[in-house]
Amino acid sequence: MPTSPSRRRREQRATSEELVAAAIRVIGREGVAAATTRKIADEAGVPLGTVHYWFADKNELLEDVVREIVERLERAVGMSERPGGGTTIEDLRAGLRAAWAEVTGDDPGTQLGYYELTALALRSPSMRELARNQYRSYRGIATRALAPMLKDVEPRRADAIAQFVAVTFDGLVLAWLADPEGTDADQVLDLLVDVVHRAAP
């Protein structure tokens, strides 16, 4: 059956960013395993071939999903506005709270989908690098945000502090998804800031 003019126009407008956004919506509703390229194409309103025009396979599309996750967190903490990240403990507190607002303002299903993505990648040899890059990126956000504060700290210790911030925040998100009422994020984030303050001269 011939493609309608409106569908052809929609296909022409489709970009990789729109397909990534569609993938995130499908993952949020149905989970990573159910997010086939066909469902993603349907969500974006384009033929399946459009997905394969932009991405070699689903793994490549998921790599861009991870990139979008990281970029959202970077925008939330204002790193694009403050190159090098915050310079004080209060900057760190504000950045963590902004990142937390980004998480809680998102659809919980989407946030859960990110953890499903990690688990799926770890179980698949062809996708394992995706999970590694995902968490390297999280550490990278923390490292860049803390860099001015830790400039006089021994490099290995500075790296450990950045990793500590990244894994604590990641664990807090998972705990909140599992038990929102039992997770006191404000207290945990304040404690995290206090620990960093003590660890960084």
C-alpha cells in the first residue's frame, strides 16, 4: 500500500534525537526487553527502515539513549552553565538537589528502565561495554563537578570521592524506586555533602 503524504513528511522529519526520545518513552512504558526497533519506530510514527537508517542496530540506539541520560543529568546540575562544575560545598548541594529533581520529575518507569538497561547489558556480552560506558559517564559527571573542590586532593583519593558521590546517588535512586516512602532523599543528600566536605580539605 502506498505511503501517505503525511507519513512520508513525518519520515523525512524524523531525526536520531526523535528516535531516542521515542525509545525512552517505550522503555518507560514497557521496559527495555519489550522496546523493539519496530515498537520504537511505531512510537516515533515512522517506518521501521527509518530506525535502521539512523542506527545500525538496537544496541547502537541504546548507546544514544545512555548518552541522553547523561546529558540530562549534566544539564540538571548546570554543568553547561558552570564549566568545571561547582566550586563550593553549597554548589555541590545545589547540584545534587537539581539532579535529584531531574530524577523525581521523570516518569518512574523510565528511571526503572535505565536500571533494566544496565542489567540487560551486563547479561549480554555484545552489550557489556554499554553498561561500562554508562557508569563511566556517571563517574565523569561527578569528577567534573567536583574537580575545582578537589584540585588539591591526591588524585586517587579525588577519584574515589567522585566515585563515592556517583554510586551513592545511583543507589539512592534505586532505593527510591523500590521504596519511595521509606527513602529520605533530603537527609541522604545532606549526609553525602557532609561526607564530601570532610573528605576534601
